Amino acid sequence: MLKTIISILLVAISTFTVMAVVPPSAPAPDAPNIAPASPDAETQIRSFQIPKDFSTHLFAAEPMLANPVAFTVDNQGRVWVCESFRQNRGVTDNREHNQQWLERDISALSVQDRIDYHKELLGAKLSEYTKYDDQIRLLEDKDQDGKADYSTVYAKHFNQIEDGTAAGILVRGNSVYMTCIPHLWQLEDTDHDNLADKRKALHSGYGVRVAFRGHDSHGLIMGPDGRLYFSIGDRGYNIEFEGQKHFDPRSGAVFRCEPDGSDLEVFATGLRNPQELAFDQYGNLFTGDNNSDSGDRARWVHVVQDGDTGWRMEYQYLSDRGPFNREKIWHPYNEDTPAYIVPPIRNFADGPSGLVYYPGTGMPNQFNDTFLLCDFRGGPNNSGVRSLKVEPNGATFKVVENAQPFWKILATDIAFAPAGGIYLSDWVNGWNGEGKGRIYHFKPTSEEVLKTAQETTKLLSQDWSKLKPVNLEALLSHADYRVRLESQLELVNRKSHVVFTKVLTESDNVLAQLHSLWGMGILARHGFFETEVKKALLNFLSEDYSIELRSQVLNLLGDLQVKSAEKTLLEVIKADDARLKFFAAKALGKIQSQKAFGAFVTLLEENQDQDPVLRHAGIMGLVGTDNAEQIVQLKLHASRSVRVAAVVALRRLEDPSIAQFLDDTDARIVLEAARAIHDLPIVGALEALANAESQITSHPETGRRILNANFRLGTAERADLVARIAGDSQVHDSLRTIAIEMLANWTEPSARDHVLGFWRPLEKRDRNIARVAMINHLGGILSGSDLVRSAGIKTAASLGIEEAGPILMEVLINMEAEGQSRAVALSALGAIKHPDFKETVARHLEDEIAEVRIQARHELISIDATKAVSILEAAIESKNLIERQAAFRDLALLDSDAAANVLLAGVERLKSNQLPADTRVDVRVAARHSQSEAVKNALADYEASLDANDVTAQFLDSLEGGNAERGKKIFYERTQVSCVRCHKFNGRGGDVGPVLDKLGQEKSRKYLLEAIVEPNAAIAKNFESLTIVDLDGIITTGVVKSNNDESIELLTAEGKRVEIAKDDIDFQKQSKSPMPEDLVKHLSLDDVRDLVEFLKLGVE
């Protein structure tokens, strides 16, 4: 079997390993909807922004392919494309479903759990989830004219209920690997008819949850160590394989395994959606990780083994994204970065997808040492390919250059073209796929560059098994990484240990040495020349060799767990170079060196938390000792850096002794311990965290976790501590209100964790526990700020605390208190059945403050319904906006002819335009909830009169009367619409769409409304793009700068202004807005009105 594992690296395999499984067949899917051929694909070329020394050519377009998610180019120059026809109709998204669906999703722990709740909740709609499939398409340019002339579907039928998007593909010999949740597939065409006739799932269990669309399994590449590397978004995984369980239902991750699927490892975790992976030429791994649509930025990540970058899937459904935003997890390294994570190098791009590293030939020299990253933003005008270069920065890297060389194309993936340059797959427009798809070839104009590319292509396409060893040895020094890797793998296939040793000892080419080293590592890993390799490795650690080579030698010593290298590693860990220290510490951790404990402590102390990746290596070294008793004694160490590392090491070991760090004098160490105990959780230390009341004010996030530990333990003693904190004037209002909310929820606690949003259900508890605790500390709570007092009043009311009556009455009659606090007090008096409640309501029907009058009218409904109708009828004529709006809505609560008549009159005024514009929505909402059929019918007549084909007309009543504060919450916090994902407001948000700060000043309310509900009808200034063909056939594409009766002026990608007379226009095409057109289905009339108000007033 070991021989088979090695041979699969290069040549076709004739049999599949016994560990593979064949999933059950799915029903036959419908034929995909693919658009017909059109001139658009060629026309679009003129709009692309490319470097001056490149030209653009169309390689393939619909109907030859459609909806390309990912693609790869094999050594023969053939293009393999993952096509998806299941977006939003099989591959779904939690934003498309209700709260019940969301809760079932975040509670799912296996793929079967996901299947089960789909069957339960979807009912008849379940069949839609198998109606369409994803597929693998093969494209070839057989006549070598630069355009594909052959297209066939290599594999299809990926349409199980549980199937995700076909989103990652890699070809090695006759094996085609594809990632498609829940499987890692290996396919083979045994009869060479370009149709897969064998398919096996190497392992299954990826994607236990739905999360967001696009958060798939993807990123397949072959690492320099001969392993498959691939990634998954935050849909989690639960994989039982080879006697091991890989389980994490809430994080994205990077995996690696042997080409036959064996030896599966979780390489790194804590990612949100790392779509693609790329190694640089020195074996360092990188990815672009997508942001969470909350004003955070995407992350450029150095993927370090065993690293955790901090994202958890449930954060997505917290309005502020929980710790991800509050604790600056997505930021590059700073003093607030949690110590348990490996932070990103930089915030970069908005929708990172395809990613490659330039292999060394086929592009101009400016692309040397360059990563190319697709930035997918939903529309071509603001999408394309970013380039970036990194250089060492301690044990990690920093970005030193970035640009946008290929722009204005909605690229999903990128690969290097056989003839030189790059291929880009074009999704064309939107998020769901329009049945279109193109692959463009961006080709250098330099003949010298193209000649080099052709030479490389000739080498890659040859039969490597026929090359002589001397030729393979020479190719280890080739300028192109792909050639070097193929040479390395062929030498591995031949078990050419001698060639590798010769190159390592005699060559002065660092890259050739690296490939020889990696080749030796593969051999040793599979039991060939293991003893010789392990001995030889130590010879390459002298200063005669480069830092990069020595670093990879150290990495391999750890990977092979060479325990005999311990003494040498203990010397290298003292080196001045941070990279050497990192890999030495990492290796010592892998061999579980006990002697290295002191060296790890020294490394951590000297690092002083300056280099997070070096700290990570020191921490993992401590973890490798597996000696919690020794680690916990570091609590006495003078260095804060050592103590915080000890906390993270104990977190990794999930050892309850971590609780001893809750007494540390450094607030950040206490916070790190609280994070570990609470978040994992470490159950044996939870009580100690709950008892850490003295640390409640040391840091807000520590305070949250102390409160929540008490809430989860749930005893009377714990409730009293929470109430005591709620009443403590020395505690910040934010924590006091959290404590009060916990008391309100004590009896029937939410199944979702207060801090993290994780699914952690608790049993129901005795209501009297929270009630007694609240009574004991009521004075302190109700003497707090308006914010604290309002929360306290609501909770006292919900718990039926009659003792609160006198204090509530004081708040109500205090004219200096905020109106909302007084209104809440009035409501609470009713909830606790205060004996003077009726009289109190009557007195405040004419209160000076509108909020109190509104509440009094509302309470009157349950006291005297007849009187309430007449008072509400008068209130709908009030000059005060909020009184009019509230009065109409309260009328809907009354089941009487009198109330119905008032609402009927309101609907008639709505029909005849006799109603104030700011109250029209309120009449519609009230009529919809009325007890009267006559009122509902009148509303139906009105709504039927609106143009059903005009979305804007359906929402015109939402132009005025909104609440800007509520609109702000929708903008920043509503996951289903994610405004802040694409738009900046006051400096916070994404860069995909226009900045909205001044839009309200520049545009009318109707424009704002239309932009929300029908985005393609109103594309914001400077974002509307046109492609124009004039009568002479000249094509001009650009952003519209002016448009009048006589002409249109465009700003081209080159920055030139071109004015075109309208009489000279033969054809023009407008680009669509990347804003989802179905966004409005997540918004009510109220929501739209509030958003318009927020955008118009610019409240911040």
C-alpha cells in the first residue's frame, strides 16, 4: 500500500483504497439551464482593466460552460471546471430561512443532523434540493488556436440533499479530486472517454451545517510535501476516519491528507471561509479569509500548523458578531489580540476567492514572488484580481506590495495558462449564477515571456516516467515551481533517495535543495530510507545552508517526529533568527520533548509577545510536553508573556487548573483564562470563573463571561451574585444591563449562549430564584442610570415583583427622567397589578411627554376598550408623529365595530391620499392585523391597486415616517440584508458598493427607496457602468460621468473621459448592480421606511 500511496502522486491509479466509500445515488437531476451563445463575452473584453503588457482573449464562453465556481489546468493544458446549478435551489443559505431553521442549523452536529432537519422543515420543498446538480466540465483547445473547441461533462449527479457546491478541483494523472460537501471525491476515467466511470468518497462528514452559501469545501492543491491540502468554510465537520474523530461543528479549517485519503489531519482552524490556498516557493501556506459582513475586513492569513484564527460560525448570528468584533479577532496583531489565536497578517480584499502563487514562468518579471487573489464582489465593476507580495517579518510575514492588475471582471478562480499568462473564470454577474460563464486568457505580449511559457508547457506535458534521472535532477533547479514539483514527485515515485541527497549536498540552488528535501520527507514518511533520511537531516542545519532550507529541515524533523534530533533542536531554538526558532520550537513540540520546557519558557519570555507566530510555536511546545502540573506553575513567573502562554497551553489541554490564573494581577491574563474556561468550556473550572466576582470590572469581556458562568450554573447563590452586580454602581452600565437581562431569562433560558451564540441548552429553572435575587438588590438596580433602570423595571415587571411598586411610581412621576423610562415604569405597574394602576393610567393620558401618553393609551385598551377607541381616534390626528403611528397600531388590537370603523376610515384616507405620508405604513400594518374582515378586505383592495410588476410602487408608502435609529440597526446588524457588508457609512463597512454617508444629502427619498427595493433601477452615481458600441463598431466601456439628451460621457478603465453622441450609439448595455435583487423579501414596509430615514438623515 505504501508503494501505491507514492505512485499516486504522479501516475494514474487502477484501484481505489478500501477506506473509500460510495454514497447512495441521487435522483436524476433536471438538465441545467445554460444561456445561449451571445456577443457579450467578446464585447466584455473592452471593459477589462489589464496591464499594458498584456492582451485579453476569450478561451471559452456559454454554452460551452456556465456558472464556473472553480477550475484547474492539468499538465496537458486541459481545463477542468466545477460548475454549479444549485445556488439557492439546493445549496441554500441560513439567511433564506426563519428562526426555527437557524436554531436547528446551529444545533446540528453531524451531516445526518442536517439531513434530518431538512426533511422535517422543508416538507414538499425537499424535492427541490435534488432537482439540479453540480458537475465537472472538461474543456480543451484541440487545434491549439487559443480557444476551446471541445467541451464535455466529465462528471455530474452531485445532487444529494446534503450536497454542497462543487467548489474545488485538482487533477493528478488520471485521478480527478473534487471537494463537494460532505465528501472529498476521487474520480477516474478508466476507459479514457472523458467521462468518469469510477467515483469514491475518500472521506465524508464535511459540512455539518448550512451557514452561508459559498462556505464550501474547496481550495484543493498538492502541497510540496506530496499531500493534498484543502479547506472548508465555517460549515464545520464531523469525520470518523481511520479510528480517529475530527470534529468541530463551528469553524472553517484547512485539512491535509495523503493522495489516497489516508492520514487525514486538521492542519489549521478558526477560519470563516478560506476559499483557496497557495504555497509560496519556500513551502509557506497562505489563504484569503472572507469577512462577516459587519464592517470587519477580509483577512490575509499565514496558515500556520495548529493555528486558530478565531472565527466561530455562531458569531454570524450575533448582531455585533460577538467576540469577533468586540475582541478584535479579525484585526492584524495588536495588544488587544487574544493570545489563543494566530492573527491575520493584514486586512485585505472584500471577497477573496481564487488564489495562486506565480510559479516562475509565463508572466513578466514584475510578477515574481507574487500571489494573485480573486476579489469577488458580486458585480464586475468592482471585482477582479489583486496582487500582493510578502516578505519575512519575524516568524511570519508582512505584505510589502499590492495592486489590482486585472480588474472589472467577476472572477471566481484563477490559474496559469499553458501558453503563458493567466486564465480567469468569469461568473458574469450576481451571486446565484445566470447560466453564463466565461474563461478569459490574459496573455503577456512579450515574445520572450511566451517562449519561456511554451518551454514550460512542453516539459509539463511530457511523460515524466521516461526521463532519465540526470534530467530529473537538472529539472529540480528549473525556474518554474510546477516543473520542480513534477520532477520531485517522479523521483519520489522512483524512490531516488540518492539523487535527493546529491542535490542537497552539492547544489547551490536553494529551490532545488528544498524540493530534494521535500522529496526525502515523502519517502521517509512512507517508510523508505527512513533511517537514512532522519540521520541525514541533521547535516543540513549548519550555517552553510540558507535560512529557508534549515527552516524546512526543522519542519521535517518535527513532521517525522525525529526524537534523536532533540539535542540539536535545543541548540537551534536559541538561534537569533525568528524563523529558525519557530520551526525548532514547533519540532520540539511535535516530538513531545520534556527537556525543552525551559527553552520554551525562555523563548516566550524573550519574545515579549512581539511575534504572535513565534509565541504560537512556544505555546504548542508547552502543549507537547503534556505536563499541566508543570505548566500551571508558570503562574508564578515574573513575565506576563510566559503566564499568558501558559494559559493558552492549558486551554489547549483543557485542563481545569487554568482557573488558578483567574487571580492574576494582569487583567489580560485573567481575560485569557476566562475565555478558555467559558468558551470551550472547561467544565471543571466553570465554578471558579463564576466565583471571580472581584474581576468583574477588570475587563468588559471578562465580566460578560463571569456573569454567564453564574447564569449557566443557575443556583440561587448564582442568581444573587448576578443581581448584586446588576445593582453595583461601580460596574459599567453595559454589564449591569446584561446581568438584568439574565435575571429576566433565568426561568426559561435561551438555548443559545449569551456571549458566544453557541447552542448550549439549559433546563427550565424555578422562577422564584431570580425573583428573590431581584428583590434583594432592587434598590441598587432601580437607582441606576436610565438605561439600567429601564432594564430593571422591565425585569421586575416580568417577574411580578410587587415590591417594585413604590419605586416604579417614583420613576413615573419624575419629570426629569427620560420619557421612555417613565413609559416603561407605567407598563411595569400594570404587569405587577399595582392597586392604583387604573387611576394612574387615567392621570397620564394627558402627560406632557408623548411616550408616556402613548403608553397610557395602550394600557387603557385592557381597562376600558370603549373609551380607548375614542381616545385613540383623537390621537390619530395628533401633530406628533409617533402618537399618530402608535394610535393606528393600537386600534388593531381592539376587537370592536368602533375600532374597525376608525381603521376603515384610515384605509379610505390611504386610498384617496388624504393621509399624512409619514403614517401610511402604520395604517397598512394596522389594517393587516385588524380583527375585522371588512378592514382587511379594504386593505386588500388598496394593495391590489398597486402595480404588481413595480416593486417600488409596492413600497412607496415607506418614503416617510421611519425611525433612523431602527434603520441604523438594520443597516449594521440585520444578517439577512447585510448592508454593511458592501457599503461604508461613517467609515465602517465594506468597499464593494458606494459610500453612503452623503447619499441622503444628494438624493431624494424616492431614489433611496428605489435603491433598496429595486437596486438595478437606481445604481448610485459613479457606480453605473455602460458598454457602448458606436456606429463605427468602436466599443467603449466605462463608468457614467454625465448623461444628457445629446451625449453620454464615460470614464474608461484607463482614466480617460470619452464623450459619445447619442446619435452615434449603435448598442449599449448597462451593468447590473451587485446588490442582490431579492433583498427586499427580507424587509417589511417598516424596515424599508426605517432604512430610508437612516440614509436620509445620516444618523450615526
